[in-house]
Amino acid sequence: LIFEGVDITDKKNDLFAMREKMGMVFQQFNLFPNMTVMENITLSPIKTKGESREVAEKRAQELLEKVGLPDKADAYP
């Protein structure tokens, strides 16, 4: 598998560093139903990257605005 010109199956490469540049788009509805849209979006940056809640929420709001859904931040899926 090649990602950005790098063979990610080669054990010499830093897989964790590459994963920071990757994302996933699910083909099915995979949000936590007991969490708001904002909570779903900010969960990973806070837990995996150690971002502060403030930084994660600011970025999440920017992303929601980018896709035309800023009014859905407090909605449940």
C-alpha cells in the first residue's frame, strides 16, 4: 500500500506518523447516537492527539461551517 509515495507496509516507516495524516470516510452511519455531532467530531482529536477541548471544538466548528452544517453542532445523529 502506497500513501503519499511511501510504502506503508514497510516496517522501516513510521506508521503512526502516517496515520496522523490519514482519515476515514465511512460508508455507513457510524456516529455515536448518545453524543452530539460536536462530541462525535471532537472525540478523536482529544483522545488520540491530545488536543485541548477548545482547539478541537474550534476546528470542528470550522469543519461544520465548511460543509454547511454549523447549526447541527448540538444535534444528535
